[in-house]
Amino acid sequence: MRVLVAGDRGYIGAVLVPFLRGAGHQVDGLDVGLYEGCDFGAAPESLGGRPARDIRDTEASQLAGYDAVVCLAALSNDPVGHLNPAATYSINHEGTLRLARAAKKAGVERFLFASSCSLYGAAGSQAVAEDAKLFPVTPYGETKVLAERDLSLLADDTFSPTYLRNATAYGASPRLRLDIVVNNLTAVAMTTGQVRLESDGTPWRPLVHIEDISRAFLAVLEARREQVHNEAFNVGRAEDNVQVKDIADLVRDAVPGSTVSLAENAGPDLRDYRVDFSKLAGTFPDLDLRWRVRDGVDELVGAYAGNGLTYDEFMSARFVRLRRIRELLSASLVDEMLRRETSEPFPMPDAEIVQQHQ
């Protein structure tokens, strides 16, 4: 199958693309390149001469000949979403629809949308299934709700969207993120000796390793159309609904000498939800989601140690999306709607970008 992955240079994309290729698919990418140079260990494979492309500018001619489009491209967490909500809606909602309409016009039948369990928002401790009422509490969550709604309006006999509502991702990637809970707590412990909680630790989070996200995307991609047409699937496992304080305990146990601490003014977090994953398991009984959170923490400890992660790197723009976006904004390399102001490759994070744009 010939597949285009939008957002292939991001945290999930850097793992998903080689995973799909390993399963025998021909995979190309489309990415605006905000995080070029933000590498952890070996970089994703070379871009070659491929230009940076914004999904908000997608044309049908760019998608001709593909069997499927996978849309990962998005502003990918709540702090970035709050920085400029208008940009979040522009990319995550309008950009997704621009990509989908172009795909439909080009005759691409399958469209896999990376949605999020965050659209359940403040659902509480009752595990919610795909038919639950949605309670997004952030612009990021709201855009996922809107994108799913409008993609469903495009669904017909020629265009088949599927919505994969990923649990909170974790795990090592060539485009590592340290602004998501498991990766963050493990990095804090490794670089400071403190497993520092920014909330009171009581909120529930559904978690899923990025390799298991990749397995779910592959299963949907290869499924019969009638199994997945215009359907939403929560992506994760029931046993990986955990409280943040439990993640902290796993990290403390994995990092010798570390202790759990609360940040000043740590309080409850509105994002509090458990998720029912039985639809995915029932539709794909042979799908082997295999990563336990404990194993993922151990993987991260090994990866951080192997790459010599330091506290300065932990605090840098390289692995925290909000810091990188602010860096590009301050250097006028992107405008307030996060459109590129240059066709040249972006400088590396931190010192280099400052030196080049003083």
C-alpha cells in the first residue's frame, strides 16, 4: 500500500514511518519541519530534497496515487495549544480538513486521523467508551472534537476516515518529547533525582507506548473497509489507565536514589479521565499491544542514560515543543499563526538559533 504520513517528522511519526515500512508499505511524508534538529540520538532518516510543507496548503495534486493518508500533523499538546488558540484551530481543525478534502479529491480512499483521548477531558474515574459524551477542556481537545465531526461529514462510498483516539503517548523516539507525563517524570528523576509532580497526582491518565500506537495504525490501515469506516477507536489497554501518582512511583522505583516530590502550589488537574479500550480489542482480537508502563519507564531510563541526557538538555527547546515554538517565534522564523517565514531549513535549537538571529 502507498501511504502518505502527514507529520512524519514528529514524535510519533519518527516511530510510525519505519514501523509501516517494516510491514511492507511504501511510505512518504509531509511535514512543516518545526522540529528539525530536535533529535534524540540518531535523527529520523534524511529529508533529502523534500521541501517543508504545511498541511494548510495541501493540494490534491500532491496526494495523487496514494492509497491512504495518515494525519499525525498537529500542534500536539495543551501548553502549545494555549499559546495561540487561533493557530491551534487553524492547524488542528482547518488544516486537517484541508488535507482530508485534498485526499478525497485526489481519490485517496483511506484517511487515518490521529485523534486523542483528551477529547474526553473531564470525564472522571468512570471508564469512557467511544460513544461517551465529550468534555474537552483545552483548545487542543476541542480541535480534535471538531476535526472528527467534520471528517465524518466527508465520509462516503469513496472516502473512508477512521479516528484513532490515542491515549497519552510515551516512549523513546528519535524526536523525543519531554512534555508528556511519563517521559517528563522519568527525565526529571534522571537529571535531578526528584520525581516532581506538578499536580496532586490524583488525576487518571490512559497511557500507550508509541510503538503500540504504531501497531494500532497498522491494524486499521490493513483492516477491511467495513470494519473501520467512519469509526472511532480508543487506542490503549485497560490496565494502562493509571493515576499520575502511580507513574511517579514506577519512576522512583526505576531510578535509583530518586524521591517523589510535589511542586509548590500543586493542585488538582482538570484533565482527569479513564478510557474503555474494549472496542479496539474486540475489533482486532489479534492486535498485540504489548508495552506495560513499567517496561516503558525502563526503556526511557536506558535511552536517557545511553544518550547522556543532561539537566540542561531537559530544560532546552530541543525536547519541549512549547519552548521550540517560542524560539522560532522570537527569531521571526514563523509568524503568529505558525506559518513559516523562510523556505530555508530552521537552525538547530537553543544557542545556534540565537546566534544566527541576533
